[in-house]
Amino acid sequence: MQEIDLLIHSASQVCVVPGYDGPQRGERLGDLGIVEDGAVAVKEGRIVAVGKSVELRADYEAETMIDANGRTLTPGFVDPHTHLPWYGDRANEFEMRLGGASYMEIMAAGGGIMSTVRSVRQASLDELVADNLPRLARMLRYGTTSAEMKTGYGLEKAAELKQLDAMWQLSQRQPVEMAFTFLPAHAVPAEWHGRTDAYVNYVITELLPAGAEWMQKHGVTLFCDVFCEAGVFDVAQTRRILTRAAALGFRLKVHADEFEGLGGTKLAVELGAVSADHLVKTPDADISALGQGETIAVGLPGTPFGLAEREYTPAKAILAAGGALALASDCNPGTTWNESMQMVIALGCRYMELTQAQALAAATLNAAYAIGCGAEIGSLEPGKQADILILDTADYRQLGYRYGTNLVQTVIKKGQVVVE
Amino acid sequence: MQEIDLLIHSASQVCVVPGYDGPQRGERLGDLGIVEDGAVAVKEGRIVAVGKSVELRADYEAETMIDANGRTLTPGFVDPHTHLPWYGDRANEFEMRLGGASYMEIMAAGGGIMSTVRSVRQASLDELVADNLPRLARMLRYGTTSAEMKTGYGLEKAAELKQLDAMWQLSQRQPVEMAFTFLPAHAVPAEWHGRTDAYVNYVITELLPAGAEWMQKHGVTLFCDVFCEAGVFDVAQTRRILTRAAALGFRLKVHADEFEGLGGTKLAVELGAVSADHLVKTPDADISALGQGETIAVGLPGTPFGLAEREYTPAKAILAAGGALALASDCNPGTTWNESMQMVIALGCRYMELTQAQALAAATLNAAYAIGCGAEIGSLEPGKQADILILDTADYRQLGYRYGTNLVQTVIKKGQVVVE
């Protein structure tokens, strides 16, 4: 008998979601590698074995035993695209929109992204941290064990660095593990209105070096991301920023094709970006490029849902082209304030026509690859970090089918029970 | 100082949702009667006063004090249309649909409503009760303090009565209060296929009298409901059933216009039905009728959402006609398994173009009227039952704006804290 720390046994299904060799691409998406009547053995925060309950109970002597009692085990959800940390809310703007106000009327009333930028700039670091801790607690309770967070509500040096510092503190103060993204090119701030090229120069000469310095000081690799969209940053501006960022040691991401297909996805593939995100209006040529390259396509179905729009990421076309698709929440105060990846799965099933198995793999394994962590998290394979959910159901197919409530009963992060 | 049982004070907003005189009709929908820095006084399970915290704290001596600490109070949600109690699930059918299977293929594989009918017929009364208790527990945790439940998965005498008995037991065993509906005309069961008129005769001569007997034995008034829809029961058949039901002492409801506008809504108004539910394809003449009559229009946005359909209840037209609109979940295992009225509000805001205030009033006061209980529940007015939610937010407008998680912190039913 081998001594281990934790054995979770008697699960109706262990959804392994195999993917040591890379994300699940194209038609392979949805391979869950289910072990029925299964168990997972954990030692020092890592998975050491997955197999039949009867076998693992014979092979391992565990300090802690958890009887899953016919429930389902899945990898912890990975949310590879959020806009935490932000400050305040925009419930009034949502109300105005429902009341029929136009985008311009909302802007005139002080709404839109600059409203959150003003709030974030004014908030102290402590306020920013305190405002986001409950959001992370909700994410965790609904099963998200790792998440990406980003800047982009500072849009000036001090406030962008304050957002980075807030992320850092948040990563130290609760269990959700984080990937950090630097997004000073999220919007052209009001004070640079009409001078986009000048703002791009400022990003390149002032903000990226400041981000690079922060990165070295903290010993983590940052992603650099750009909002490549009509009326924001065009493909040439996006290329300038990302090329400079890559030279400074950032890994790359792109916001592309949310409202118009400019070619941002193709650029992402060309530059070897880890992910291209949104992808609603993605042109056919860019979908083909996803099939050829390594860049993960991240669908954010909460965003069109949040805005009651009718068009979603063309998942079937991306998969038919051989692309690797992940899901994320895009959780943010303007378009979609939802912390639950279960809700994202429910939306992905209905509006991206994914099966529950495809959506689950996209929200775990492929989402882990979308933040460059596919070798560490996102599946229940030996050697990986023990980030495990116990769902209060005997069948993973209740994910997506049911919605609006929480199917997660227990959350295990690095082998420790953090929600029960 | 008047002695009371409970004082909840220091709420940023008390959303009273006034409506002693009737539901909020037409343009009035969304009158929340907000008291800022408010308090609610409760004695013997009823609200005795609502007002400013400073005043109520001076006037009342409470055995229990709850400091809402800047949070928001609303009436408990009322869910006036669910399909509890059912047995089993149809996650496999959802998966088939996502995989592209047609309705006919799903039926051929044993899916569809008859799948649930078979499960309910086979389940024992105890199994039926046990399977539904967790659903009610989730409803309560997400803020539903009263709900309608119905038969309609029996479609034969013994099984319909078993569903009634299950409801009765469920109503005794947990805090959510229930309205009971008898729906033997939910579908034409397989064994009556092609003989709809004969099944209608069976409903009228056998099932309605059995329901009436149950009603007298238990001393409660049942609603009788019919699924008036193309290919199910036409308007003439619906009229026969409901007319007989009214004569037997049932109050009336109608499922109308989910897939085709047959005239079921107009019939509901003509017969004085308490509610007409679904109302997606409702003809203009029927919308006008809603404005003239007393029948509440119940929108079920979870149903088109659950099926990824694009058309929803035309709320604006119903309100423009002077109708009274309520919201409900339609929670059922086939089309929309969602227990949360918060999710229904989020859908109502996005797809029925309701403001958060309109959706909240539709999910509380008007929903109470849709089950004939508007004088007892649905608002925070003195004299009404003390069914109160404490939302973990300072602004009710976060309802609908945020979605996917649970904003309800504390649930109070008849003056007792039942979730905290």
C-alpha cells in the first residue's frame, strides 16, 4: 500500500479530460476519458493515480478519504478570460439600456468603459482588492479553480500598475490561482480621444516597459493583450503593440472579432499568441488559420448573452477547421457580470451548439491551454495539480442541461478541500 | 414601544412592491415603492410595519433584530409555474438535441414528455417526494418562498393522484409554500394516441372528478390547467375541460401560445382564468383581451432560452395593452431545468426587455396574483405574510444585471429565517 494524502473514491464518473499532449482540437473535443465507479489519488497536491475505486482503494492508504457516493468528479473549471479586478458596478447603465437608451445616450450620461476606468483610477489599492475578493469567492464556490485576470481599466501608468498589484495581492489571499494579463490597449482613454496613434506610442514607450519591469520584479510572466476592434485598435496598431510586447518577454493574447472581423485572429495566429478571444465575426480565412496554428480560440458566450445579442462564436466552424476551442466568462461590469463557468457551459451548449462533453473539455483542459497552463491543470491526469470538483449529480451531462443554480458540491484546490 | 418578533433594519433599500389593490398592470409595472435606509417589523409571521430604520427602531421592541447592514430587502420570489414534482432527468435527450437529433429522433429513442411520464408512473410516492425535495431546497436557497406545482406527468388516474399526494407531502416537509395545479390535459398519453377526443372525455368523466374529490379531502382549492396547443388540445377541447373543471370548483389556468397562437389566451380571459402562461405566439386580439380582463399573463423566458429559441413573450405589447405580467421558471426536466427566479429575472430583462424593477415586480407581486395569492404574499406591505429576502447587494438593480450566481443572502418565510 502506497501512502498518499487524499483518496476520493466511489464516483459514478471521473471525467479525466485527457490532454497531456495538447488541447483537444477539432473533432476530438469532448473526449472526457470517463472512468466509471472511479477514484482519484492525491499526494502533495498532485494527482498520482486515477482508476477504478476498488483498485485504488486496494493500492493506496490515504490520510483523508472522501466518499463521492455516486457523484461526479471533474477537473476544476479554468476561466481564461475575465476582467477582474474592477471597481464598482454599472447596474444603472444596464437599467438605461433596458429602458431603451442608446449607446451614445449611455456614454453621455457618463456610462460605458470610461465609467469603470474612472472608478478604478480613483480606488485605492486596498479598495480594489476588497471589492474583488467576493467575486473570486463566488468563482471558487461555482467551481473555478484557476482564472485569468487583466488590467485595462487603468489606461495610464499608475492605475495599470495598481491593477497589477491588486491581482498580485488577490492571488496571495484566496485559493483561485491566476494568470495575469496586461491590457493597457483595452480602449483609447477619454484624454487621448482622437489620438489613437499617440496613445499606441504611449503604450509602447511607457506602459509596456512599466509592465515588463513589474513582471521581472514579481517573477511571473505576463500576457499582453490588445482590443483589436473597429474604432478601437486596428490590426496595424495591434501588431505594433504585440510585437513590442513579445520583445519585452510578454506572452500574447488578442481580443478579436467581437463586433467586426478585422483580421485580429489571423494576426494572433501569425504572432503565436496563446489565445484569440471573442471571435464572433471571425472571417473564414481566420477560422482556417486557427486550424493551422497553435492559438486557442476562446469563446465568450456570456458577452452576446449579456447584451441580448443574437450572434455567438461559430464553434462548429472552428472545430471543423481543426481549431482548439476554449470557453471563458468574460466576467466584467459592463457587458456580462457572471462569475459561474457552469453558466458559461449552459450558454455554450445552447448558443454555440456544443455538447455537454465538448463544453466541459473547453471549460477545463482547453481553457488551461488558453492561459498556457495545460501541462499543469485542466485535467485529472497523474502528474497534474489536484484541482478537482465533486458535482452533486451522478452524470456530468447535467452540466449545461441544468442552469441557474450551482451543481458544485465540493472544490479541491492543490489537494485541499476549499469549498464543501 | 410595541413588542414584535423580528425587526430587520438598516437596509439600503426596502423594495415594497405595493399592490394591495391588485397586480401592477401596464405602465405601472415596476413600482417598487422603495424605502431607503429602511426596516421591516414582523409579528406572528406577518409584516406589521415598513418604514425608515430610525423610526421603526424607536417604535418597536423586537425579540430578534437583524442588521441588514446596507443590503437590500425584497419580497420572497413567487414562482407561479413549475412542473414539479417530476422523477428522473432527461440529460441524455438534451445531449441528443445538441448533437443535432431531430424531435422525431428523440421521440423514437424514447425521449420527450412520455419519458418523464413513464418515470413518474413507475416511481413510488416516496421516491417522487425524495426526488423533488432537493429541487425545492434549491428554489428556496435562490429566494423562491412560494411556488406553483402541477400534475401532468401521470396522465392516468393513479399517477395523477400520486403527483397530487407527492405535492401535498412536499408542502408539509419544507418551507416553500405551494399552489397546486391539476393538469391531466398536459399531453395525450401514448396509449390514447390518435384518440384525443376520447382522452378529453376520460379527463372530464374520470380524472376531473377524482381531482375534485382529492381537493375536498385535503381542503385546498386546485387549479385546473390545459395545454392548449396545436397538436395537443385545441380551443374547443380546452373549453370543454375547463368549463367542467370550473363547475367542479377548480380555479383555472391555461398553457397557451407556446408554439402557435390558437386563441387559448382569449379563452382564458373569457373563462376568468387566474393566469394564461407561455404566451409567445399570442395574437394581437388576445393581447388586447389581456388588457381588458383579469387574467394574469405569465411569461416563461426560461423555456425559449432552454431550447435556444429566439422568440419570447411580447412583454412590451402586453404592458402597452394594459395587461398584468408575471414571470415564472417553468422548471421541468424537458425544456428548462432551472430552479432560480433570479435567472428568470435575468432572462426577462434581456429577452422580454423588462427593466430590473419591472422584472422584480413581475416575479413577486404579480406572480403572487398569478396563483391567486396576491392579498397574502408578493409584497412587503403591512398585513401580508413576512416572506422576505435579504439580497447581498445595496441596490436591487443588481438583480438581472448580474446572473449565474446567487444574490440571496437570507431567506425569511412567515417571519422565520429559513436560509442564512
